[in-house]
Amino acid sequence: MLKTRIITATILLAVLLPILFLLPAIYLSAFFLVTVLLAAWEWSRLIAPESKRGAIIYPVFCLMIILGLLVLNQAVWQFALLAMAGMFWFFNAPFMLARGLNFSLQKWRYFYAILGLILLPATWFALIFLREIGLVFLLTAMGLVWVADIGAYFVGKAFGKHRLAAQISPGKSVEGALGGLMLCYGYAVLCVLYLPFEATLFGAWALRYGCLPMLLMVTVLTAFSIFGDLFESQLKRVAGVKDSSHLLPGHGGVLDRVDALLPVMPLAALLAGLV
């Protein structure tokens, strides 16, 4: 399994690194678009596994929403999409997670269908917006998610005793979440100290609002990276599957890799708009 994970990760890096650093930004936009459409395909298979036609139609709908908003070329509509995603993560996701596994996917299927057509396109637009600000701006924002995940994994493995969400994800602990948050604080401070202020979301916020509001922002983004992970885990458990798909050998599916980005990227884009 470890060998398979390493091979898959190496192939992905071999594709992604040239796109990031050698090719025009349009190629990165296309890469993100393919990623989002694959995630949409997995999303449809989770909420309606028996519908083969739905697995094709759903990513097409997702693509139509993205292309439609691009054709309109109205920032207000794109902002509205980001705002709807942000409102869901702030006001709805916590209550859904609090229900654990005590709901029927059959009854919530249409809700999830509409929800995916908001969250997935919103994530794509957020990634593109952050990339337009700057490549470092995008990568450091995404890096916060990875730092939170790494910190939570190692601290949780070493010190985890109190489960964070026992029904949804038994492996996650309160200690791990706090460890991830502490590591994210350190990561954000290093970005402020060693990168130009305008090059990162953390530096821009520290310059505009001060260090304490910047750390509060890091707290919020880290918390929602955990929400994203738990939300996808909840959906998989209710659907009765271990992985969203087997597209990435050793890693599961695309959704398994980007779940924490789904809330963080739209929120980061909205926060970037404030500075």
C-alpha cells in the first residue's frame, strides 16, 4: 500500500509541478477543472450509486455552471457563489456534522445534489481567484490545509486520547486537531516573517488588521479544514463506502484528497477580497 501511494504521489507531482511553474496559468485552471469534475463524478456516485447516467450528467451540470459564470463574466455572480458556499460551511455544516450518522441519505439525496453543484464550482473559482493574485498566494493558502492535516496526524498519533467525532471519523482526536492548529499558527507566522506581506493571505491580513486578527483567521480556516474532512467522511459513511473512488491508487478518490480544500479555498478567497 505504501509503495502504491508513493508511486501515485510521484506521478501526480510529475504532472502538477510543470503545470505550476513552467506553463501559463490557463493550464493550471484546466488541471483544477479536471480535478473538480472528477470530484463531481465521485460526489454523484456517493449520493446515487445506482445511477450510471447520473454519474455522467452530474459533472456536466457542474461544468455548465462554471462555464455559464465564465461567459457571464460578472464578478458579482462568482462572489455570490463563493458566499453561498461560505454560508453553508458556517451555518449548515456544523449542524449536519452534529447529527453524526443519524440521517438517511435517501431523504437528503436531492439536498446533496444541489449542494455539490454549489461547493465544487465555488472551489474552482476560489482556486482561480487566488491564483490570479499570485502563485505563492495560492500555494501558501493551500499549504495551510496540508500543514493542519500533517500536524493533526502526528500529534493525534502520539497524544490522541479524546475522539473528535467518534461516529464519523474515529481516528481523529481533539489533541490532533489542536496540534494541527498550533502547527498552522507557526506556519502562518513564518509566512509573515519570511515572505513579502502582499505575497500571502497571512501577511496581507497581518499588515491590514494586525497579528491577532490574522491568527484568528488562521483558527477559522484550520477549523473549517477539519470540517471539510469530517463532512466528506460523514457522506462516505452514510453512503456505506470507505473511499470516494479508486481513481488514485493507494489514496482513494479525488474527493478524499481535496475534501479539506472545499471549505478553505472559498473562505480564503472571500477573506482575500477583504484585503
